[in-house]
Amino acid sequence: MRRRLGRECLYMPSCRLGLYVALRHWCPPGGRVLMSPVNDDVIFFVVLAAGLRPVQAPLRADDGSIDTAAVPESTWRGLSAVITTNLYGNPDPASELRARCDRLGIPLIEDAAHAIGSVVDGRAVGGFGDASVFSLSKHTGAKTGGFLTVADPALREPLARARDLLLEPSRRASELGYALRPYAEAGVRGLRLTGAARAAVRLLGREERTGIRMELRPDELARALRVTPALDPFHSWIRVDLNQYRLTPGALRLRRTERLLTGLDTRLAACLEGTQRLLDTRWALPRPGPAQPLFRVPLLVADRDAAIAALARRRITVGYLYDPPLDAYAGERFTDPSPRPDTAAWFARHALPVDPLRARQVISVLTESGTRPARPPLAPHISARVPRMVKYAPPKLPAREERGV
């Protein structure tokens, strides 16, 4: 990853821990951070845990990226940092945000969890910020791990020390569970017991989400905010969907992650092909420039619930939904609302993020079910022509003995 990005990389057990370490290093407690309201609620709680006030940005309705022109000047002047999201791999306007942060003298932090293969203005996403965080559980399918990259290589060691203070020791039972999990999941899917497994989780009281967003628990959250910055008071929120986000990785995790990482270019090429196939459908808006190897392709549909149900009948699961936007979810008690909430709400309600690796099946199901496309209420400034697929050229990697994260 150092070769790909041209930056120093530091392994993290999870992207969310990497973001917390970065925010604690670059942002003073009490600072205000601009972020996307269409984002994982876990990231929202990481920002709060770092002792910061989330400020929700206006978004473009066509792709959910930050609309820099719609951010009020008064908001820019009061910020301590900007966090990009690069939702589903669609890049935020990194060059514009980098220039604005430079003028303000504040850090740009890139959340590139969905964007390990995306490019902006000829540069890889993750190469613009003072710091960038990536997830190895997304494109690689490792279901563990991430890394933090920094523009200044001298910061690697102090950030490593900050990380190590937050790590939990590796546990043998956890490593064994990690090794067996892919086989258990495959067995459940093969026997078509997914529904029964979910019902058992609910029955045992182990369900972490009953809807798209986790339960806010405002009074408990208000008490946690009194002792920030700190991770422990926010553990019950930040752990959701990845309970071992602070666990020191053992040999099994590292070996499997390294093996999967060697196949990243093949997977990105397949994602690119599937993305282009989906962008050529009537449920996608035309995009300027070459296609990206998206982690998920956000199709825009009139009735998302019906589309999800149709896909589920063909055993295609839709995840990574972020509805409602964070300002509607958390309220003004915990965040500054977006100055233009309508576009974020529209995108969050109509976006259907589908796996590009299952593009053919998705197109077949949506066609057979008569799924209708949706169009943003405000016409986006986009090209009138869908770009043709470009050939993905993977970067040359160093010899194996020189490789690491």
C-alpha cells in the first residue's frame, strides 16, 4: 500500500480506530469537523469520542459527495478539520477540499474505507489528506484490518505509539473464531439458513441493529460526551458491526489479510467491469470521467424497499444503507445540521448500493421486477454521456519480501 499511495502506511486493526487516532492527533478537543451526513453512524460516534463536534455538509443529490460550493463561508471559518467520505468509492472533490483546507490552515482527513481503488485528478484517493484511513475488510474481503496513511512520514512512529496505547491483546479464541467464520457463513448460506440465523440472534438479544441506524440512546450519549476525548465511554456504539475493532491482530488474521491483499488488483478490475455495467443501466446517472472500481454502485430507484425485497428473493443482500442522514438521526443536540438537508435526505432514501461483482444478477432482478429509476429533484451538473469503461492498469508491486501493509 505504501507503493500504491506513495505514502507511509501504518497498520490498524480497523479503519474506525485509524480515524480516531488521526482525529486525536490533528484536532484539538472541542473542535468542529465537517463531514457527510450520509455516512456510517459508527463514524459519527468516532468523531464524538474524539471530543469533536460534527458539522454536517451539504451533498450533491446525484452521488452523495460533498458539495463544496454550498458550504456557507461562516461554516468554513469555524472548522478544525474536514473529513471526506468517498461514499461507496465515488470520490469527494478532494482537490477542492485540499485547497480550501490549505487556505484555512486546517487538516484534511480522508476516509477511504470504500475507495481503495478510486482516483481523483490522476491521484489515488488517500493521497490528498494530511491523513487517510482505509479498510481492508471491504474490497479485499478480509473482514478485518485497516491502515492509516500520513503525508509526513515522520509522524508514523508517534501515531504508532498512540495506536498501541489503544490496542487490546490478541486472544486465541478470537483468532480461532476468525479462522472458522468464513466456513460457518458459507454453510449458513448454502443451507439457506440466513433467516433462521438472524432470528436466533434476535432471540438471544445479540442483535446490534434493529433498523438501518443503531439506537441513538441520547441520554446515555450525553453522559458519554462529558468525558471526551475517550473511546471507552463510546464503546457500545463504536463496536457495532465490528466488535473487535481494537484487537491486536494475530498471525492468522495477518496471513489471511496478506493473502487476500495480493489479489486486490484482480478484484478491482472485476469491480470496475461490474461498475461500468451498472452505470450503463437506466437506474444510474451518467458520470463524468472514467469509471471507478466502486465498492458499491449507488443505483437510484423510486421504491428502494421494493427493490431490496426483490433482490432478497434472489438471495442478493443490500447493505451499507445510511438512512436517515446523520443530522436527522442525531438532531441538533449532537450535531450541526446541514444547511441543505433536502438533497442528502433524497439521496439517502433512493440510493440502492449494489455489489458490482453481482452486476448481471442485479440488473436481471431489477428488470424483471419493473423497478423504476429515480431522478434528483435538482438537476446535477453532470455530463450528458455515460463514459466508456477504461482499462484498469494495476500498479507494479515490489518483491514479496519488500511488501507489507
